[in-house]
Amino acid sequence: MSDFLYSTFSPRAGVSLAYRRFEGGEDFPGVIFLGGFKSDMTGGKATFLEEACTARNQSFVRFDYTGHGFSSGVFEDGMIGSWLQDALDVFDTLTTGPQIVVGSSMGGWISLLLALKRKERVHGLIGIAAAPDFSEDILHHELTDTQKAELEEKGITYKPSDYGDPYPITKKLLDEARENHLLLHDKINITCPVRLLHGKQDDAVPWQKSERIKQKLVSKDVQITWVDDGDHRLSRDQDLALLDAAVRALSRP
């Protein structure tokens, strides 16, 4: 990835966020992509969307949260609130006009939080295996007693991953999320159109999560597309075609 071309900006002291932006025309709302936990903007869905949006002259932004990819910071220092602030900084600084916010996994959680804070400019939301409140799932259903004890003693534990090295899980990440950012305990006051894509074979974020999101959203325009043989990533050609179709549908006047 050393030859990957990207730009940076510094929205806050000591923070440098890496991004790629295509400035298209005004025929469509822009698209901003929010990646998942410990993933970066070089992933297949982000690059595919950039190519698709560029081809139809639709503005597009992808970026790395702090502690991810090419941005500054250490992953273990990150929390949902800090990554939400990164997304808000990118949204406020690098986009103009109405936007379609596309969030993958953790990015689906952050996209919902962003939409609550920028209602006037969020034209629509697309969640790909959206994972609001995943911190509670980790704490209550995924960590062993040994890992929970390690979390209390050391402030950090490591959760095995199917996608590479074990994920560092910090106590401050779980605590900060619980204190400030949980969504599924109450109605989610978002009224824009929402499209949820979820694989029925997802072993990281159960497909029932999308049903819960739909039940909690205030919006009357929420649709779920189930992919019966789809996994968590939804990065196959047929999955990407569904994603692009959702973007194009929301982009119509």
C-alpha cells in the first residue's frame, strides 16, 4: 500500500486524517463511506464505491479513522466517540450539500450517530451489516470470563478475528460506548430513507441486528435486503452490485 495516493487534513490539534475525495457534479447527492472496526479505506467496498461514483460523476469521500490505515493515532486509544468525531470532521470539512452515508459494520453504527447530528444534510443511509451497540454484544456474549477479568485488570484484552490479528478490546472503548452512544435501547430519531444490507451467513454481526435497527428507526422508509448466502463482508461482485443499486436508488431525485 506504499504507493496508495491519499490526502490528509488536520481537523484538531495532533490529529491527521487521511482521505480520498472525488468532487463530482451536482446531479446527485454525494456519498461518504464509513469503514468498520480496524479496517481502512483501501477495502473492497470503499474502492468499488469510489469507482462507481466517479463513473457517474457523483462526489465521493472515503477516509481512515484515527488509529486506522494512514491516519494518525494508535488504534487502542480510539473510542466510538473519537471515531464519530473523525467522521463528523470529514463530513463537515470535505463534503457539501446532501450526502448518502454508507457505513459498514461499525461504520453503520457511526453513520447512525452522524445522521442524528447532521439531519439537515443526510439524504439517506445505507448500512452494510450495520453494528450499532456491538460493544455490548462483545462484553455480554463474546468475551470469556478470563478475558473479562483481563479487561478489568489490564484495561485491555484481545479478541480473535477471522480477518487477521486479534482485535484489541479496551475497557475505555466499552465504557465510553455504553455511557454515550448506545442506540438500540430507544427509538432512533432518524427520518431519512434507510437501506440495510445483511448476509444471512454473517458470523460477526447476526442478521437479526438489522431487524432491530428497523424496529427502532423513526423513519417510515426503511428497507432490508437479505443476502441468503452472504457473509459479514458482503464484498463479492454480486454483493457490490446490490450496494451500488442501493446508492443509485437513493440518488434519484
